[in-house]
Amino acid sequence: MKILVDMDGVLADFDDGFLKTWQNLHADKPFIPIDQRTTFYVVDQYPEELKDLIRQTIAAPNFFGSLPPLPGSVEALTGMRAMGHDVYICTSAISAFRSCVVEKFEWVEAHLGTDWVKSLIFAKDRTMLRGDVLIDDRPAYEGGFVPSWEHVIFDRPYNREVVGKRRLTWDDWKAVLFGGNE
């Protein structure tokens, strides 16, 4: 099976990383706890007067490189590969990409190893990618092509309204993807 796995919010803990960075840099500014997030893009849930500051925080050097792995993510990816599946990490760069792209390569190397860097794919439009399954926290996908993959939702507070799709966490990924058959 060819498995595509999103990076931010699925492997790398974007939400925790953002919240800790935001509170550290802007302790005087309001914040939205992770369990109260209702929008996929963190910036969309904040007031207009904070949006530029949020974008600057995310675009700052070492933001992406310092994101912690989500618990169980590294073990799940290495487990999928050990089962014989083709596993690719899918991500995209933010518009202020200068440090983001390099940091994502470095993150993969640091947390998964040099061999995994060859499995990193940058693509804004995931419908262009071929695979059997895409594990992603994004609630929905639109793009230039009909996807070849099944969108399996990685469970996050901001995508819980999505129904009719398989949903997984790193605690239950084997049962959700393989029904206990692997």
C-alpha cells in the first residue's frame, strides 16, 4: 500500500508548537487553547488585529524546525514501513518559505533519519499525488485532480465535524488502516 502522511499537525505538532511559541513571545496577547480550535488554519480563528503577528510567528526562523513530534507519530511511520508499505511524507511550504522548507527537511532527518528525507514531498495540491491513503488533519480537499487516495482524517479538535471518513490517531492507526489484518 502507498501511504501519504501529512507533516504539520499529523507528524509534527504544529498546534502545540504554535501555542507555546505564541505564549512565550506574546504573553500579553490572547490565545486559543488547542481543544478550543475550530478552524484548520490557526490564523483564521484569531481577531484581525493579531493575524499579521501570527503569520510572523509562524514564519520566524526555527519555528518549523522546533516543532515536537506528535506522540506515536515516529513509531507509526516506521511501523508502516516495517510492514512493507511505501510511506511518503507530504507537506507544503508557507508563503514566507525562506526557513520553512529547509527546516522541514531538517525536521524529517532529525526525527526519522536521513533515509526518510527521500520520502518528503512538497505539494500544495495533494490531489496531484498518487497513493492509496492520505492521512491528513485537513478537513477537506479540493484540487486540480480527482484524488487517487482515500482521505483518512487525522483526529484534531478543528476537524471533528467531518463525518463519513475514516478517522485515526497514532494510538489506533493499525486498526483503522488495516482492521487488525497486519
